[in-house]
Amino acid sequence: MEEFRENYFPKLEVENNSPNLTNGVAASYYGVSSVGSTLHRCKYENGGDFPNFLIRLTLKAFRKTFGNEKFDMLLYVPPTESGNLVMNFATTISKILGIPISHELKKSRDTKPQKIFENSYLKHDNVRNVFVVNSPDKMRGKKILLIDDIFDSGSTIKEIGRILTNYGAEMIAPLTIAKTVGGDLKE
């Protein structure tokens, strides 16, 4: 199991939404190993920042999938309920990879946690037109690495991809710690 976890990285299929949004990668599956329980503890039980083993595993997935790609900028999905958890994780990834991080991506209104919705249509409606970039001109022509913790239906990443494409981003590549099995996160 350990060897599988260290060498197989789930693909995040998102290309059908935006011409500039490319399929991405997750470091593991949510709930298959200690990755899911660790994510859950950090995100929902005030367990602190993601531990180093999740950073190492995510970097391994990045290098295997995007190792030859040059990114201009790193963005992260703004939080709904987990505070600075994803921002802190993205900051660490940014420093290690030497990709400048931007804190420009924001939400224009509050959203509900995606995990509460029963299907992808409701999840899409929850995040539709909610993301803004403070300085959209800074996105033009950029190759962007987009960081999040959990990929479920893909609605959040697809919506951000749509917005960044409209702002002129050349490429948006998602990188997450985990992908849910079956596409719907349930507690």
C-alpha cells in the first residue's frame, strides 16, 4: 500500500470546462490511507497545518506530472471554513518550488462547504461567480499552478479556471493533496 501511495497519483480531470484549464494531479485519494484521516483532522478538527509528509507527497505528484513545466505564479483556493490552512500549505509549496505566490484570488461572497451538497449541479451553483482577482491584469499570459487541499466534484477548480481564463491566464494547472473516490465527499 505504501509503495502504491508513493508512486500513483490520481489525475484531476477538468479540461472540458475551459480551454486554458489543464488536467491536474492529486497526491493521493481521500480516505484510502492515512492521507484522508490526516486531512480530515487538520481541516475539520483543528489539527493544525498539514504535516510534512503531505507536503512531500504533493511535491512528488507535482514533479511527476508537471516536472518539466515552468509556472509563473502560484494561487490557492480561498477558504470556506479551514482558515489559513490551504494558504499556509501553498506558501510552503511556493517556497520549495520557487514559484511566486499571489494572494489575489478572493471570494466576493461567502459560500457553503462543498461537502454538504448532494450533487455536482448544486456544488457548481454554490461557487458560480464567487471568485474574483484583485488585480486581474496580473493574470494575463501567466502559467498558474492552482493549489487546493481536496478535489471532489471539481466545481471549485473549474469555476476558478473559467475566471482566470477570462482574465487572460495562459494555463491553469490544479494540484491538490487528495481526490475523493467517486467524486463526492461525504463525512
